[in-house]
Amino acid sequence: MVKLTPKMPSATPGGMIDVAGMVAVKTVVEGMTAPYLGNDTLNSAAVKLIAAMAIDKFVGGKYGRIVAGGMVFDGAEDALGALGISGMAGGLGTKVGGLGRGGGEAADAW
């Protein structure tokens, strides 16, 4: 059994660079894997999360942690999307009482 001990980067310039690296990895991994695994599916989430655990275990170090962290971000996003959870949060501005609507969207239908 793999024991996950998450370690969030600190709120220092070095930690912020680590997070930016994770976001860059997430973006690249999502673009590279979408044609083969799909996006927002449980299958893609499982593959990315398992790959992240393998990278963290076998590569390790700072760069392994950055790559694994980016894959965890993408895998978690895929899992939430597959379960329909991420769509709920992203649409709150337009689905709850019209909050956050821009000027062009607030036209009266009558």
C-alpha cells in the first residue's frame, strides 16, 4: 500500500515557483493525454493518479515532486469532472440567481 504524505509548498518565492511548475506540468499532461485517455473521465483520472504515485516513488526529489504534483492536479480535476462536481462550481456565477452576469447576458427575455 502506498502511503501518501502530501506536502504543500510553502508560501515563499521558491514554493510559488514549485506550484507554477506543477501547473505547467498539469497543462502539458492534459494536452498530451487527452487524445488517448479523454478528459474528465474516471479512466483518465485513475491513470494520471497512478502515474503520479509511481513518479513520486521512483523518481522522487524536487523535480519528481513537481511532475507528480502536476499529474495529481490534473487527475483530481478529471475525477471531479467525471463525477460532475467541477461543473457545479464553475457555473455558479451564471446559474445562481444570475450573479456575475456580464452586461450582454443580462438582457430581459420579454
